[in-house]
Amino acid sequence: MSVTVLTRAEIIQTAGRSKEQGLLRTALAELRGGTGGCVMIEGPGGIGKSHLLEAAASEAARLGIRIIAAGGAGGPLAPHTGGPALVTHLAEQLATDPAGPSPLEKAEAHVRELTLAHGPLLLTLDDADSAQEATARRLTALVQRTEGLPVLWLLARKPTLAVTAGSRALEEIAGHHATRLRLGPLEEAAIDEMAVSAFGAPMEPRLAELVHRSGGAPALVKLLLDALSREGLVRVTRGRVSLRSDELPRRVLDAVALKMHELSDDARWLVSALAVFDRPCTLHEAGALVGRSTLDIVGAIHEALGMGVLGERDGEVDFCFPLVRDATYDNLPETTRRALHREAATLLQRDGSRSTEEVARHITLGSRPGEDTAGRLFAFLERTARSPRSITDSIRLLATAGHHAEARALVAGVLSGTGPHGPAADPAVKMRTLLAVASVWLYTGRNDGLTAQAVRRLGEGELPAPQRARLLVAETVAHLCDEAPAQCGEAPARCGEALARPAALAAATATGRRALRQGEADGDMLSQLLADMLLSRCALESGDLDEAVRRACEGMHLAQLGGSETAHHYPHLMMAAALAAHDELAEAEIMLRLGEQQAVRKGDTWLRPMWHYQRAQLRLAAGRLAEAEEAAELAAAAVEPRSPVGSAVLALLSHLALLRDDLSTARYHLRCAALGPFETMHSAPEDLVWRRGLLRHAEGDIAGAFKELRPLYETLPARPRLLTREPEAAATLVRMARCAGSREHAGTVVAVMRDLTSRHPNIRALQGAAMHAEGVLRDDQRLLERAHQEQRLARRPLALAAVLEDGGVLSRGAGGRPPSGQVQQATARLRQALCLYEKAGAALHVRRVRGRLAEQPARPNAAQAAATVPGWESLTEAERRVGTLVAEGLTNREVAKRLFLSPHTVDSHLRQCFAKFAVNNRVELTRAVLEHHTPDDPENT
């Protein structure tokens, strides 16, 4: 029994075509039994016709069937040349005799001779559509004449718009003498299979999105995968393939450029110009873009359609493959792209048939360096509508595209009504604009004092009742978002200033309540909705989780009742955050899904990064690290890196990289996150500080980690935001403070957790985290046991694993010789923690727990247990230094390097530390050092 073994290249070429291959195998099996026929494989260039012919030929060879092939493999990017005519190919194998039979009769006779001599015969012809008229007619006749022979014809052709005698002949074969096999684009699952075969691992979301833009054309997918690998633009991390760069591979750009040069000059220029439209367009738009009438471009359009570069969709034309559109756009010179965007903006404004957001996009991308982009946008808005929605669309576009200066200038122009932005607007228009802008900044982050300036300017005069509530809403946003952005990665002191904002939080809460009361008095639902969202955020930051849920619920209710005025605001984000703080993670994810569905239906795509970012936070809390990273990657792909949301996403990616023990990637993401401001609806400077501290601790820099986190300890009582979102962080903060010798800061964390649990006794995650933190502070096994019981009923597996780990370490390292049952229980706890960490994919914790399991528990003899332990006071200065660094997690070699000692000397000092503390391993030494190394010790620095 023979077995067909496919190579990796063959798997890539035939992925997703199992149904078609099955049909061809059936036809070949019937051919082997003596029954012939004809199969016409149809599809556009690059869809995989040639690969199917090759696969059929390989199968035929395996079955011992004689093969005659003609034509060549093509593709969406292959030169447009046809293969030799099969009829001629057959006829040339016989001697030419002018007085003899015709070429058709010669070919038929030759086929009959081959079947008599060799049995069944497979005849394949690729690019049959390129055959001349006479050849196509002879082919039709030859297929008819050989119907009773053991001959299987496999013909491949591309659909064509032109109706010729040759195309009619091929259509006669397909309609009356052949089985049609139409090939469509590959499904995403098949594309993913090709990628796994090429890279040896599954793709991360950003890479998958790029590969799927191939449009399902196997040849294009293969080209892209090969180019990404050869140019080193992908890397494999933790079993998944990710992009190193957002740039398209040079090989893809060059291949697309070669394909474009097969078109005539007119067609090539038209296709290149259409690349600035990221959508299908009408013939009228295409002609207007290049300054020609619709009739003038019909020939070029038909040429591009015939070449398979463009396709028809609902009466409009578009690129057949989005990847070809991307490459065509990237191949355009910068000046040409800018000019085309300007022309597109002009024609779309003139027609008025497209959305404001699309026109604003072309205005922004068509701006020259140094040009007043905000002025052009404002002029467009003035001509179209003075609605806050139009203004907000433009500001969102500018802000999310990284044009923060232009966004601020646009807002300033609307509010001032002076200079190049047109005549002054009336107070009502200004107020609507201010409220719209304030709501945008509430989602996207800081605005460098712009809202506060506008509030002061508008507050100078008398305002009618409906506008007073909206002014108060904007003032609340100003309190929350108008702090000067701190570069937390570069200046810890400035970061401390950014964290210390209890006064701003209190002012925002008070002003938000005033806005809510005023909105209720005025009957202004939009003001009430935004005030409720702001108050929910303030409550989350201050640790009032019940109030956060109440305010978010009110916002949800108002969003449903407010009609079109509140339609483009999404309290779902605040509701999801409040539910997550209440440990309702599944309900929070459902809330996000509902909100995102509504936003997509209404066209509010600018919020896409926030949905993905919040979803990643929820999955991290639930211990689904791979899914969290996938959502975070999607958020990163949809946001500008040096924006508040972009910085928050990068910080989260750093945390996830750290958990999977990829410290280099974690450092890289943190460096990038520190380049932008850090303040959004669901992130704050403490998030970046917290992750920097975790990274330093993982690197073994205990003192540096504590120094990084010191501002966070000091602001937790007034702003316990981190502990409500990540309750398990409390025990880590306590442990770091103890390692640094600061029981005072450790006590602060425990006090904050006690306050939170007293206000929210029913939230098990908080209760368990509070007991865990206090158990770590006091080395209290009973508290850790109670924390274990609480976390078992909560929904945070990483928090449960941390409790089990600390409980196991404390039991194994308890003073004296622990009973054998206690040792076994401690080991079981550590193994349970290891299992949870492994299931979550937290490789950093897995490595640490495996190291602890490999260590033997302390077993001092009875004499040692009864003797007095000399302890810390008996250590020499050198031994204290070595013991302290070992307790911080440094290896002997690292300690030697730090203290400029030889490894032998460090070993000697470490043995003395073990003897004087009566311990047998580094874990017990660490605990002993922490007990004796108090803040008053002179060695505590």
C-alpha cells in the first residue's frame, strides 16, 4: 500500500482545497478504471488553479497514469503570459506531412495511440483562456472526440469580461462537456494553516490581520509568508509568531510594482490613484480623482478588471486583494499620496455623499508639512454643519492619528471663533463643542489644559440654564484630565507628582455631583449621562466600588432613554470596569461585547482600542494570559503608540510579557510606553509605575523596585485604584516593602486593604487579598489559610496560586523542624500553585515555584533546635552584606560581582550566615534576614 507524503511546500500550496482535491482524486480513480472526462477549473489569477493541476498530476503519477501537461502557473502577481496551445503541443509530436491529416486529426490519433500503448491518459492545460481562437475551437473538438476514451482533461482558466470566439469555445466545453470546479478565496482557517506550515507556530492577531488581507489568494499568501520569513520581519515568542515591524516586506512591494507595470500607463496611474480610497468607489469618483470623465477611464478600468487587479462589488470597483491595495499605496511617493488625498477630499466635499469622518481623514493625510490642518478641517465643518458630532469626528480622527497639536488647535478655533477659523460662534455652539470635546478627552486621555482654558473662558459670562450643567461636566473632565503629563519612565519624581492627585480627585467628584444635580434640574440627559460616567470613574479611583456600579447603571439607563443625543456615548466601558472590581468578570466581558456591538453598528470605530484594552484587562484578571495578550495586541494594532491609550496598552503588554518570563520584551514595551502621556478612562500613571516595579523585582533589583514604587505606597490611601483592579497586588507590595526593610509601607498597604474590605465585605477577591497581604506581613499561617479559602471562591486563579505559594513557603520554612505532615501539606500547596501557574501560562511564576519545590525543607536536629540562635547581631559586616543580597534573590556569582569579591569568598560568608541563623537553604535565610533586618538597622539603605 503506497502512502502519499506531502512536503511543507505542498501543504502550503494546497491548504483549504480538500474538497476540490477530493473531486479530482475521484476523477483520477475513475480514469484508472477506464472512464475519462473533463474538469474545468475556474477562478481569478493566484487563486490556486495551477497548484491543483500540479497536485492532480502528482496523484496521477502515483497511480501510474501517463501525463501530458501544457501551460504555466500564474498568480495575481505573475507575468500575464499564456502557456503553449495543447493541441499544437500534441500535433508537434508527429512528423509533419503537408498531404496528411489536419493537426486536429493528428492530435486525436496521437491520443488514441497513447491510450492503447500506456492506458489511461491525463491531459492538463493551464491558462486555457490565453489560447487563440483557432486553438480553442480545436480543443473543443478534441475534447468531444475523446469522450469515449480513458482520457481525463483538466483545464484551468480565468474568468474574462471580453466575449470572444475563443472564450465562447471554452464556455461550450465548460457548459456541455466538463464538470465545473470554481475556486473561491481561501477561508481564514486555511490561511492560518498555511501560516502554521510556513512558520511552525500559530500567528498573533496583528500578523493574522496582515496575512488575511491577502484576500484568500494562495499565491499571494505564499508570497507574503515567504517574504516575511526571508526578510526577518517575524519572530516566534512563546510558541506564537508576531510581527517585528508594521512595514510591508520589500519583496511584496516589488512584486506588486512589477504587476502594475504590466498595465498600460493609463490603467496603471488610475489603479495607483484608487489606492488612496480604502473602500470600493464609483466610476465617477475614480474619474474625478484623476481629472478625467467616466467615459475616458472605462478602457483602463476594463483592463485592470481583466488583469485581476480590480474587481466589481455592487456596482463599484475595488482592489481584488486588500494587500495589493496596501502595497500599491506604499509604493506611491509621499508627495503623490498627499496630492491624491487632497484631491479626494475636494471631490468628496463637492459630492457630499460620503461621511464627515472620511473627508476629514483625507484632509488630514493630504496636509503639507507646516500647513494649518486644523484650519482646513474647521473650514470644512463650517461649510457642512456646525454639529458637535461633525466636530467630534474630526477631533477623534486627529487625536487617534497622533495629530494632537492639530486637534487642540481645532478645538481652540471653534471655541474662540477668531483668526483663520472663521467668524465667532454663538455661545450655544461653543458649549456643544466643549461638551463634545470633553467627552472625547474623557475616553482618550489628557488634553494639556485645553478643557480648563475653555471652561474659564466660557464661565466668564452668563450662561442659560441648559448650558450650566454642561459647563460643569467639562470642568469635571478638566479636573481629571488636565494635569500635565508625566514621563513616568524617565522621571520618578515627576511621576510621584502625577500620582499625588487626591485634591484633583476630590474636586472632580464634587464638581461632577454639581453637574448631575444641575442636569437633573434642567432635564438635560446628556449632562446627566456624562456626569454619571465621570462619577463612576471617580468612585473607582477612590475605592467606592458600590457607588461606581450605581453611577454606571444610571449611565446605562440614560444612554437608552436619551435618543440621538446620547447615542454615541458608551457607559458600557465604565460598567465593565465597575463589575470587574466587584469580581464579576464574566458579566463585565458580556457588557463589553454589548457595547462594542452597538459602537460598530453606529460607526464609532474610534473606540475600538478601548474595547480591546479593557477586554485584555479582564482576561488577565481571569488568568487567561494568552487571550489577554491577543486582545492587547489587537488594541496595539488599532491605536497610535504615543497616545495615552497607546501607552496604556504597551504597559499592559509589558506586564503580560513579564508573566511569561520574557524580560527583554517587557523592557521594550515599557520604554515605548514611557514615551507618551499616561492617563485614560481606565489607566493612570500608577499602572506604569506598578509595572516598572514588577520588572525591577523580576530582574533581582529589590531596592530599585521599592524606590520605583515608593510614590505608589504614599498615594494608595487616597487613591487605591490599583488594589481595586488587581487585589492580588497587595501581597506583592507588602512583600517588596518587607524585603526593602520598610514595614511601615507594608503596613500602609494592609491598612488600605482593611478599609476596602470593611466597605465591601461581600467581594471575596478583596477579602482574600486583604488576608493574604496581612498574612505575608505577619508570617501568619492562619491568615494565609483563610485567604486560601476566600480565593478558592473568587474568580482569579493567579491570586489563588499566589496564596498557595506563600502558604507553602511559610509552612516549609517555619522555625524548628516542621512535622512530616506539615511538610507534605506545604509541598502539596506549592504543587497546586504550580499547576495554576502552568495552566495560566505564567512562566515567570512557574520557574520560581519549581525552584522552591526543588529545595529541601529545613530539618535541623534537636540540639540545633534547642540551642540559642546567634542571629543577625553575630554576623560580621561582610556577612551581613552577603546575606542581604542573597535575601534579595541574587545568585552567588551576582553577589560577588556586586561586592567585588571572589565567588569563593561569597560561598564562605554564605556558609557562616547559614550556620549563625541555623538554616539550611536560601529561602530560610531570606526569611531570617527579613525578620532581623528592620528599618532601624544601620545596614538598611
